[in-house]
Amino acid sequence: MAALVRQLRGLGGCTRPVRLDGHRTEYELDSGTGEIGRVLHRLDSTTLPAGSLLIRCNNRRATRCEACAEVYRRDTYHLITAGLRGGKGTPETVGAHPRVFATFTAPGFGPVHNRPTDRLGTIRPCRCGVLHHQEDDALGTPLDPDTYDYESAVLWNAHAGMLWRRFSIYLRREVAKRAGLTQREFPDFARISFAKVAEYQKRGVVHFHAVIRIDGPEGGHRAPPPWATPELLTDAIRAAATKARVVGPVLDGREHTFVFGRQLDVRAIRSSHFDGGQELTERAVAAYIAKYATKGAETATGTLDRPLKFLAELAQLDITEHARRLVRTAWALGARKELESLRLRAWAHMLGFRGHFSTKSRRYSTTLGALRTARAEWRRAQAAAAVEGQTDTTLVLSHWVFAGTGLSSAEAWLAASLEPAPGTEGELTWTAAATN
């Protein structure tokens, strides 16, 4: 029992671990002759208390695994923060570069229940005549589902990633134009860096939150030219968002063109107009973006957090009628030959959106991969320090096969009653200094 407790505690709270069967043997290796020496360590899954090697699932969704999602959220927070004030290989001078926090929304596809406000910020009744409370399930659902444009909503989600790419192209053009430069000259003077996250609105369409920064010609390691200001960047973003559009498919004689909605919010970081009057600091922006990195359509609209295998599954699922119609629309559109490249059936549970939830430009800051690699190396160093007789040169032979996911009912019961082992709970002991 004690051995099983240690194995489960090592998961750091992960509730859906991957089970692997196999073995790993570590041999001492003579660095001069290359000869294999004594066995330093051997691990065989059959000798483990759970009968398999258990490793964390690393799922980013909080609805699937809160512990692993928390690690993902913290990594995203560090990634965003590094691009705002330096660290993790990014110089601290980026804190003086022009940067803004921008929110891009989708256009309307029909009236929905909402909480409109007047100029003074007072919440007014919805068009339906009801003053909805903040947690009202009706928020985001259509006033008239029969006239709501479900087809366009799903297709907008499917093209949102392409629309962002088109925007990023226009943004460079608009910044260059305001600086009096040609597009060819612009990279010699400045670069645009960004990090963004996708969030689902209650109506079931994504919008983007992004940190956008102007750097020098070599990215964050060079100061931007004097003409680069938050005001210039804000003006360029508004112009680029207005011009960006993606021509979509023609379905049954109807042309689809995708653009951003009219509600575009661009705020210079460290202003006093963020989150109910709180200051828009680097920490506030990073925390706001990281919060949505672990959420999907299931959080906002009450839909699924996993792919569908058959449409008939919908009948057995406890989801909202609005989400059900969005999923059905995506499934139906996925059967059309002209939309085959969108793979809408595979992404029906995401209401058509198939992009990555968090993305960034190459030179914004570090990467999630780099953070995970540094953490893994730190944990290996901690483990190696605890092994007696460790040598500098070793040979490792291993073979593992997938044996399933999750815990047995008894393991799950026991794991729920345990505190994670030191060094594994959200990787809290892996400090920021480990990757500075």
C-alpha cells in the first residue's frame, strides 16, 4: 500500500494518467572503451504497485484534469510575462517597448440574450425585457433560434485562425505605412511580436485576446525606433482589423466572407481602464490570458470537451440546446465535399474552431516546449542527485507500450485522499529561476 501511495503521489494530482507497460534499464558505460558495465537502475512496469508506469496526461483542459491544466496555465503565464517584462531568455528591456492588449470579437449572427450597458455602465434589460443576472443560462443564446445564422457562426469559427493570419499581415503593412516605410524596408527597422489566446463567448464563437508589441529589427533584443509608440500601434491595429477578411465558401448560392466584429478593444498596457478600473499591468494581462488557456467551448457554452464519434451521442449528452444546434450544424457541414479541408466533424465538439488556443510569434518570448524541457531537466537532476553511485556516462535501454489511460476505481479513491508529493503539485517547486 505504501508503494502505491508513493506512485500515486508522484502524479502531482493528475486524475487521467497515461498507463505504460514495459521496462527501462540504465547501465554504467565506460567513457574510454565504450564497454557496458554494471546495471545502475532497472524499472519494470510489472513490479510497480499500479501494474503500469503512470505518467501525467498533461491535458490543458481544466474539465479533463485540473492538476495538469494548472501546470499549463502557469506555463502560459510565464510565457506571456516573459514577453512583457523579460526573463526566460528575453531581455528586460522589452518592458519599455510599445505594447498593447487587444481583444478581437466575431460579428453578429443574430440577436442573443445579453446584459447591455449604457454610457454610465448601468446594466439595462435585454431585448427580451428581462434583466439577466450574470450567471443566467440564457445569456448568449439566440432570441429566435430559428432565424439565428448557425451556419455562418460555425464557419466563422473554422476560419478564425486564417482571419488572424490575414490580420497579422495587414498589421505589418499598416505600421510600416504610418512609419513612412515600404513593406520591404520595414523588417530593417522594426518587427511585430504577439502572443494570443482564443476564448469562447457564451454565444459559441471565439474571440481573441492578444498582447501585441513593436520591437527592433532583431526582435525583443533590440529597441524599437523612436517613431514606434503605443498610439501608432493602436491606430495600425484598428486599421488592420477593419481591412482583414477571408473569402469563404459558396454554399447553395450563398457567399461567405469572414471579418472581425465591430467591437474591437485596444488598450495600452499600464493604462487605468482594465477590469473595472484596475491598472492594466503586465501581471494583470498575463493572468487574464493564462486563465483562458485551460478553457474550451465546454466552459462557455456547455458543450463537449472531447470529439464526437457519432452524432447519435448527442441524444445522450446533457448539453444546452444552443450548443446542440451548433454541434449538429458543424456535423452537417462536415459532410459537404467542398468543406472537406475544414474537418468540421472532427472539430464539431469545438463548434468548428480548429486552431491552437494559445499561439505566439517566434520572437515574442520563450516557448511552452522550452519551459517543459527545463522543468523535465530540473526534475531529472533532482532524481539523479538522489541515486547513489550515479556516473557521468550511462547507457539507457527502454521499451514502453501504451496500456490505457486513467486510474482504477480503487486507485482514484486513494489518489483523491492524497496530497501530491513534494516537487509535483503543479510543479510548484520548479521555480522561475530554473529557466531564467
